[in-house]
Amino acid sequence: MLEVRALNCERNDRLLFRDLSFTLEAGQALQVKGGNGSGKTTLLRIICGLNDSYSGELFWHGAPLGERRDAFYAGLLYIGHRVAVNRVLTPLENLRWSSRLRNPADDGPINEALVHIGLAGHEDSPCHSLSAGQYQRVSLARLFLRGAGLWVLDEPFTTLDTHGVTLLENLVTRHTESGGAVLITTHHKLSLPGLRALTLGVAR
Amino acid sequence: MSGTNIGTAFLATLKRDLLISLKRRNDILNPFMFFIIVVSLFPIGVSPESAMLRQIAAGVIWIAVLLASMLSMDSLYRSDYEDGTLEQLLLSSVPLYLLVFAKNIAHWLVSGLPVILVSPLLAYMLALPSEGYMTLVASLLLGTPVVGMLGSIAVALTVGLGSRGLILAVITVPMSVPVLIFGTLAVQNALAGGSPLGYLALLGAMLALTISLAPLATAAALRISMN
């Protein structure tokens, strides 16, 4: 599905990674590990096309990613460090927008997603009144809404409680079992069957 | 991606931005009040003589509009940058310049339109003869979107900077000067008994050019800023 070949990246005159190669096939989950500043977020942003200060090649379903941008974006769900949830809007309004940006969903599936992610009863409260964990859950509700093949999740566990961690682990498992792929960065110990790991910054 | 999806994404982005503006009324009210205050200080500070005021009326209103739009621009894209919304816009399979255009329209509806609606009242206060009203409103209708979209490029270029201070004004003002010149000339020409259509046509040409090019430039600037 996704192939990374001989990726090099420097930031602030410091080498983050050199000659990094890996593949991610449908049905696989890959955890990117590494200490603070080892380049986990940078790697994810490079793959998503948000950062182009690298050398190396990226392939999406066998073709250079640059030539298949549209198909790649149509099959990508990225939840970054900054989760793209507006604080003055309500969870429902936020999800309406992010879903219509992709494949339009009615309020029905959006409300269901909010129930599944544990935000029932908070649909109409402005997001600034939610707790940090609930705020993160609003962004994770998008995982229920899109038929994206590749999930790229940057530290999705940081503010979740134990129940939320289990919920997200189950979601990731279900996604890979149904043929999706997941690229995830976290310091958590994940209990996922068949999880592969990629550790950055060991060479230094 | 089919046409209907692009339309849905465009409308959803427009609606979202309008909704956010309605909920953060200060972002709309501050530039609007600033505009009214600046214009109403002129009769007090310069001269209450209507002969004097009618000569400077068009220029005063146009300058106040420029300053107010500079003020309203500051909040454009900032919260979207901070909460990660811009990243999602960049990662959408809908062309970025269309989404940028939707955001430009939303911004104009809440910042440009109110100012235009109140401008005849302020023109009356500045003793602008009634022949000038229509031309003033027409020139503002054509000119304010140009200023807004040019500002949008500057904001997109500077959105990643921590404190941008006057950079925004330094980039936007020189580009807006032609709009200011033709806007005031149109009104003065109408007052002198001539036809303002030539100047309005020039403003219209600028608007057509900005609509077709500025969203593309803003989209490119956003990609650079997010890198």
C-alpha cells in the first residue's frame, strides 16, 4: 500500500533519519517509536505531504506518491498533533465540516460516531468547554466516519483515559482486520495483534 | 472527486467560517466599530464645515475601510493554523484554492459587507452630496473583496510567524493603493458631474483578476507556511 524508500531528513542541521525504508501493507499496523525530537511527527508529515524537506522516494500502491496525490488524499485520514477541532464550534458542527470535506455524511452517522466515541450528551456544547480528553475524542470520532484506507495518527493517546485507550486500540484492530492500514506514533505500550514497530533515532 | 463533492466541501467550509464568525462576534464587531470611530473623528478633528468635509469624504471612508480590513485580517487563518484545520484543508482532495476562496467569501460577508451597508450613513455625516452615494457603494462593493483577497495572501504568508506585527500592513497596503486611488477617483468624478463608470470598470477588472489569481496565490502561500 505505502512504501518508503531510502528516506533522509535533516532538520536544523541535525540528521533525523537516514536511509529509512519500510513498507506498510493493507491489514498492517505500524507503530513509530523514538524519543522526543527523534522525528516521529516529521516522518508522518513527510508521508502526508505536509513537509518536503527530505530526500528519498515514497510510493502509494506501487506508483510514486507525487503522481497520485489525489488518490492518496482520498484514501488518507490524518489526525495530527493539532487535531483540527475548532474550539468555538460544537462537536457536531466540527464533524459536519470535516465529513463534508471528504465524503458527505448526514447527521445520523455523525451522531452515532459521537455516541461510539463516548461524547453522547456533548454534541451541542462548544468544544472549549470540553475536557482535554473529550476534545481529543472529537477528532477521533472521524475514525468512524470515513472509509479511508490509511490512518495516520500522531500521538492519539496522549489525553485519553484507560477506557479511551482500549476503545482506540479496538478501533485500530478492527480497521486492520477489515483491510485498512494504520501508521501510529505513541509512547504507549499498545496491545495490538500483529503490530510492527519502527524505532527512530537508535543509530545515534 | 465528483463535482457535487467539491460543491459540498465548498459550501461546508463557507458555512463553517460564517458560523465561527457568528460565535466570535468580537472579531466582526471590532473592525466595524473601528471603522465608524475613525470616520466620525474626522468632522471633530479636521473641520465641521460641510464644504471641507464633502471634499475629503470619499477618501476618508476609503482609508477607514482599508484600515478596518487590515484589523479584521489579523484573525484570518490564525485559529485554523493553531488548531490544525489548515493541515486538513491541505490534505483534502478538493483543490485548496477553492476552499481558500470559500473562506475569502465568508470573511468578506462578515467584514466587508457590514462596512459597505453602513457607509451611506457615514457619507451623509461627512456631507457627501447625494450624487456620490451610489458610486461610493459601488466602488466599495468592487474594491473591498480585492483588498480582502490580497490581504489573504499576506496573512497566508505570515501565518506561521509568531508575532507578525506590522508585516501584514507592509505587504498589504502597497498592493491596495490602486484600489484606494480608483475608489476615491470614481466618487470624485461622480461629484464633478462626470461618469464614474471608467473607474468602476477598472475596479471591476481588478476584482476579476484577484478572484482568479489570489486564491491560487493564497493556497501556494499556505503550503509554504505549513511546511
